[in-house]
Amino acid sequence: MFDQLTQRLQGIFGRLRGKGKLNESDVNEVLREVRLALLEADVNFKVVREFIARIRAKAVGEEVFNSLSPAQTVVKIVHAELVALLGSKTAKLTVAPAPPTVVLLSGLQGSGKTTTAAKLALASRKGGKKPYLVAADVHRPAAVDQLQALGRQLDIPVYAEEGVQDAAGIAGRGVARAKSLARDLVLVDTAGRSQLDEEMMEEAGRIAAAVRPTEILLVVDAMTGQEAVAVAEGFRARLQLTGLILTKLDGDARGGAALSIREITGCPILYVGVGEKPDALEPFHPDRLASRILGMGDVLTLIEKAQEVVDVQKAAQMERKLRRAELTLEDFLEQLRQVRRMGPLNQILSLLPGVGELKKMKNMEVDERELSRVEAIICSMTRDERHNPVVINGSRRRRIANGSGCSVQDVNRLLKQFEDTRKLLKNLAGMKKGKHPFPPGIPGFKP
């Protein structure tokens, strides 16, 4: 979502680093460009004005101009102010003194409330909670069915009353049922409308009075830009909002809503949706997002994603195999699947510092279809072929190609790449044992 803004800011600060010394005119020019970049990213103009003013107050002074690396000092100030703009600290759900903790989810229709309820339930279960879903959206056709289907998929219980139109009554009885089942977290899904209206707000108020929620979270579609900020202000005026959840942060919108909404509403962003899958909900870390926006990557999030999918014992076995250069296509397939479980590869790469610059280069875009093709080819092999690719002759290659829906050339390319990788591992293993990786006879070789 922030690709365009990130590229603009990297270009601005890149030119700034080319100057050994800075003066007030240089800083003013940079801030003018940063201001334009933020406005083009659809950040609220009041937020931009105050943001630039705070940076200017810190960046124009002897401390910056006389520092050994003034450009880095300015970037550091911008990063700190971005973190402050986004909320400074990571906000967490408030836990009720006596269980269950009740979370009321509100928002407009299409913002992703129902899906987010299920995602939040899954995330909380991973954190040791016992979640319970309550289907209190009695207006949207199939809303109850959707939540029940998600509950079955994730093995999370759902309270629903078919044919009943009293949303507040359903919510109240759902919370009571959760309490009797000793569930410690209740997520109440409520109805939305295409726009703010009196009827919806009154119903939300009745539901809140019936369940006395610990948290009232507004689910906002980050793709709607400044409209998301207006929606948040409208809900805050009628409900005692305690936090925000931004959905579709993996989209291609300009990202202004994410940078404006916390500052304008005063409500912390607790979670962000980064995909359609049930596990595509992440806690919101202001410092990490600020680093991503400035092209510094987000290694901590990358490590957390890896820890979720990597089996420590298998990782140790794989390390030993790599040290001995014993990698097989079976191992390669397992590693590929682990990486893909972490999420779309473009998202994973964007967490690495400096990859934003590589994206500008030709042919650097990752094609997920190519990864699927590789997986299909390996899955079309027998166990013996995966462990010993040498046995794969011409007829076997044709069979594998037919079985995977690929061409023989695709199979040949994969086998060639795999063989090159094995040779490289053997060479590296030889270097660690004190042997030269190249045999005598190669030009330039000196024993």
C-alpha cells in the first residue's frame, strides 16, 4: 500500500544524503517535497501540516547542521515523528477484570467486520485465549451463515439465532452463553450500512448497552482513503470507540487513511488486515510501519512470521543437510512450502531492508505462479526421483511435465537450477573443510 510513498521518500532522502553539509534552505526544500509526497498519498492536509511543523522545529537547528551525518539525522527525526503520528506504542486489547472480555466490532458494510471477527478469534486463540463469536448482524443477507462457516473452518464456536431480528437481545444472550461455557473472549459481529445512518448507530448503541463491551473497535477499510477518516469520526461521535482495525492494508491504495486516522480520532490502531486468509491479521506496531514506509524494512515482523511456520527440529535437520551438501528435491519442496506459508513472497521481501530499491529494477518482480509451477513439478515426481534426480531420464521428464501441466523445458530448467545449487553447496562445504572449491586445470586456479 505504501510503495509509492516509500519510493518518493527514498528518492528525497537519497538526494539529501548526497550533500555533506546542510543549511536551512536544504531542510526547507526537503520538507516541502515530503509535504507533497504525503498529500499525494492522501494523508489528511491538517495532519500533514502539523507533522511537517513538528519536523521543522527539530530539524532546523545547530544540532542537525553541525552533526557528522546531517542527512541521517533528518531521516531519524522523520522516523521518530512518523512513529508518533502512528501512535508511538503498540496497543493491545484491554482484558476485562472478570471474564469474559467482550469486544464489539462496528463499521460500515463491506469494511470486513465479519471476516475480521474470525481472524481476531484465530489470532487470540494462538495467544492462549478461548474465543467465542456472536452473530449479531441481522440485516445483511447471509451474514450469519458467513460467520458460522468461518467458525466451522477455524473450529471456533459461534452463537446465532436464526430468524430473530433483535440484535441487542442476540448479543446479550450470546455473551451469557459464552460465560456459561467459560469462554474468556467474546467477539460480537454487528451490522453495517453503506453509509452512516441514524438507525445503524441506534442499534449499535443498544447492543453496547446490552453487552457492556470492554472494547468497541471500529473496522475500517484502508482502501477508502479519506472517507475512512470521516467514517471513524462519525462513529466516534456516537460510540465510545476504544480502538481501530484497518483492513486491506495489502491493497494498492495510497495509504493516507492509515497515516491520518489515529491522529484525527485519537484512537489507537490495534490490528491491520494484510490479506484474505484467516491468519492474515497482524498486531499494529507503529515503529515497524514507520520503518517500512521509509524503506528500512521490518526484520522483527519477518522473524515472527518465520517462527510461526518453521519447525525448530526440522530446521536443525535442514542445517545439517546443508552443511553436508545433502539437499534433496523433497527438502527443497518443504522449504518452499514453509516460505509460502509466511505469506505472499512480495510481502515477505518487502520486510527486508533495501528491497524497495530492487523492485525498481527490471525483472525483479516475484511471480507467485512460478513458485506454484515448481511445486507442481516436484509433486509430480516419485519419491525416488525427488531423492535421486539422476534417474530422471527423457521419458520420466515427459511424464513429470504431463503430470504437472508444464513443459519439458520447465522440468529441465528446475533440474538444472537444483543441480547448480547442489554444486554450490558442495563447493561451500569444501571451502569450510579447507579444500579449494575448484579443481586444478581451471584458468586462474592456483593450488
